[in-house]
Amino acid sequence: MDLKKTDAPVTTLTYNRNEIDAPTDNIYEAISVIAKRAEQINTDIRRELVDKLEEFATYNDSLEEIFENKEQIEVSKFYEKLPKPHALAVKEWLEDKIYHRNTEDDTQE
């Protein structure tokens, strides 16, 4: 996922309920799928952020010396300005980029 090229909204938007539940015909199921995808996106973003911050980490034995690493601050600011994971998940859902299936339907057949 390329976070720099995403056009997901950074602010809160109101969505049409009918558009959200159209693929599943159940708003609760749609919200559940979106929430699970948001958790996946959040985990990926967090892992990427920690990896980038560790590149610039300085380890000191002294508690008195606290260094402000400008690279770490810039990386953190970039990630703070990104759209939230739930906004990215809703965007993917509306663009039909999330694969989902109902396992209960598979067991009944």
C-alpha cells in the first residue's frame, strides 16, 4: 500500500449507508469487514513507522542526555498527517478492493 498516493479523506465524512452495505446487504457485516481491514492497515502502518524510527534511533546509557532526533520528528509528522486507517479501509471498501465472503454461506451448501 502506497500511503503517499492515497486520496482517502483526512477529515471525517458522512457516507451513504446504502453505498456501504450494498456489497453485503447487511450494514453490520459491512462495518465488521471494514473494521477488520482497518486493523490490518493500522498494524502495517505501525510496523512501518517503528522500522523507520529505529533507523534513526540513538541509544544512550545516560538518562540526563535526551537528544531530539530531527529525522525521527519528521518521520513522525509524516505519519501523523496520513489518513486514519478506518478512512483508508472505507475507501478500499467503496472501491471494491476488499475481498470478503460469508463463511456461513459456505457451510450451508
